[in-house]
Amino acid sequence: MTKARLVLENGALFEGVAFGRIGEAQGEVVFNTSHTGYQEILTDPSYKGQMVCMTYPLIGNYGANTRDVESERIWASGFIVGELSELYSNFEAEFGLDEYLKAQGVMGISGIDTRRLVRMLREQGAMQGVISTETDIAKLIAKAQAVPKMNGQDLASVVTRGKTFTLKGDAPNYRVVAFDFGMKENILRMLVQSGCEVTVVPAQMSAEEVLRLSPDGIFLSNGPGDPEAVGYAIETIKHLANPKKAGREMVMFGICLGHQLLALALGAETYKLKFGHHGGNHPVKNLLTGKIEITAQNHGFAVNLKTLPKVLELTHLNLYDQTVEGFRHKKLPIFCVQYHPEASPGPHDSHYLFDEFTALMAKYKF
């Protein structure tokens, strides 16, 4: 066993054991409250630049495989667990979590007091940190304090696939252009299963290029970083959301970062949350139906409710802290949610949103 340390920018020290790649990792330290789904969490591009601490104490007991992934690689820069299970039991497992992180070149630390860490993050907010086998604590604190903050970072341009490709099932009914700001694979699966031919385009694609594809609808994906830093996408969305510039009323559906970018494009503001929402058990109230949905979430920024223009209607509200979880345009076929209706991992309460997307495309199809 190799000893390792997690050091936060405030000087807090956690000592444990290294696993995965041995060396050093850094990023913003956040916590995730899901009990399972660690492989999907690690491969979610929205975790670019972050080190994830799992609040559930025992991680790795069902191993890992090449199928339960949300992208081609691990995007989290580090993994923090209370206890790493060296034994795993699952008929789908191909290898252990330690082996998986080693192969991906990602460092983890186990054996630390994750409860103490999470309480600290809740009280003081998400902090920059370093996981290292280095023994000079003063040097590690300096490194942690030098880790770039999330504010002002355009990470969508880093994680986007940077290419255009199309997926479709049998006899699709709708053509969708999906902006890839860090899109999870299960979003693509859900769109295809909903009867869509999905053309995935890079984050930087212009409105003119999108309109030449003649889509029935436009999807704005999840992704990492500060939405205000993704100025090129905000301008593109402004163009597409303007019927005079787009040539018609365009159906648009946004998730997570896509929701934030829509808000900015339509005149609202965003801000950094104290410690973010990460997990598969967050209650959200659908204000249109009165129903409570248990949702999967992964975001560090939110839309400022007080800045929503009158043309936008609040549709979903977080019951933990009353933050904005969804809105729709009162005049145009545009809607979005902050949480992840595709889950993976997480509950399936919100799958209906994909049906609402196809219903709008059917109504506005030209």
C-alpha cells in the first residue's frame, strides 16, 4: 500500500492510501451522494476539472466493465472514497475499480474520513485540492491554492468531441441537432429511443451551419465549467432562439449546462453554487403538475431566479434549496431543466421530458 494525502486549499489534511495511478492529481473537490453508479459518474464529462468524493462509504464492490460508461474515458481528475473494496462481485464485472483507474491513468485515495470532508465542503463550499504521495504538506497546500477555480473556465470546448456524426434507430420521425458540450451517452440513447435521428455537432458549431441541417429540434447538452465562459454557444443559441434570424420558431430542449446557456441567451444570469448538486436522489417539484420527481444532478452553477425575464416561466424547483431546476418560454417552443432526466446513474422519474421534446417537434414540424 502506498500512503497518500488529500490536501485542500484551506490547509485541511486527510491521510489515506493511494489507488489507481500513483502520483498526483488536482481539481475542485466535490461530493456525490449516489450509492451506486461510480463508473458512470467517473466518465461523465461534466466532472472535467473536479475530484469526486463519494458519500457512500463502500465503493468498488461490484467492479467495473467496458459498458457502463457515459463517454470514452474518465473525466474526473481524481476519486475519493471512504473504503475501496478489493473484492468485487457482479456478473457484468470485467475488472476491479483499482485496475480500471490504473488503466485510465486516474489517481484515487481511500481510507480517509469522507464524512468529515463532506461536512467541511458543505460548510465552507467546494474547494480546490490535491491528492498526492508527496510528504511536504506546505508544498501541497500551495499547489491546492494554485489550482484554477471553475469560474471563468470554458471546459465545454475541452470535452466536446469536436466532430459531427449521426445516430438513428429504426424509422426515426424527427431530425435533431444535438450540441455536444460534454454529452453523456445515455442522452443519445434516450433521444434515439424517442424516435429521433440525432446529428451530434461540436460545441462551437455556428447557427448558420445548424440551420443548413434543417432540424426539427435542437438539443443542448450537459457539460462542465462556467456557462458564462461559453460565449460562442450563448451567441449561437440567441440566433437559433430568434424566429426572425432562424427563419422559424425552433424547438429547443436543454439539460444542465444547456439549461444554463439557454438562460443566459434569453436574458437571465447564472452564479456559482456553494458546493453544487451532485447525486441521484435530489427532490424537484414540477410546478406544472405538482408532482415531486427524484432526480439525478451534477452541476456547480445555477440560474438566478430573480433574473428570469417575464417571458420565461419557472417550471421546476429544487426542494433542497429552492434553486431553479427548469423553465420554459411562454411564447416559443423552448424548455429546459437543470437536472439529468436521462439519469445513468439515477432514477427514471423524468424520462417524460424526452416525450415532451418529441411532442413539440411533432407540433412544429415543417
